[in-house]
Amino acid sequence: MKLASQYPVVGQPTTIQLDAPSKEVTITYQPGAPIAKTQVLETGGQLQVQWTPERPGVASVAADGGSQNVSIKFDGTPGLGVVIFIIAGCVLFGGAAICLKALFAAPELENE
């Protein structure tokens, strides 16, 4: 079994080339996880079948001739991931700036 694209992209069709005729191709998104989802593609006896990935992550593509794990990419940069990255950077560097300011502040001298 061979995929036309080494790293399929969510929402973009790709072709699965089978080594031997198979009745169906089973795709399992996030195999082994409790949230695994299965998609079955009918081949109609053909050696090629079109597949459009629905979810990003790891998927197992299986047919009578064997199985193969593939990594499905996002169709773009996830906006929420960028926002979380920026917030985490602000917290990290903001906290570091406050700590350095406190560390290097001149101690106040007490007049007795």
C-alpha cells in the first residue's frame, strides 16, 4: 500500500494505491486512543481509492494487503495554538523580568 502524499493534509484529497485488490480500506484516526474514529472506504475492486483526511494527527490506513501509519497535517497554522504560544511567552519572560528586577534592586539602607 502506498499513499500519493507522504504527509496528507486535512481537507485535501489524496490517493491510496493498494498492492492487491481489497473490498475496503479502513482508516482509524488516533489508533489505540479512547477517542479513535474509524472511516471505511469502499474500493469497488479498484487498486486505487481517493481519501480526504478529516482530522489531523496519526492515522492507520489498513487494507487486506497490510497497514500503514500516516501523519496527517493541519491545513494551516492553528490560530489558538499561536495565541497560547504568545501568552506563554509573555508569562515566561514577564516573570523572568520581574525576578531579575527584584534580584538586582539596590537594597535600602536603614538609618539608625
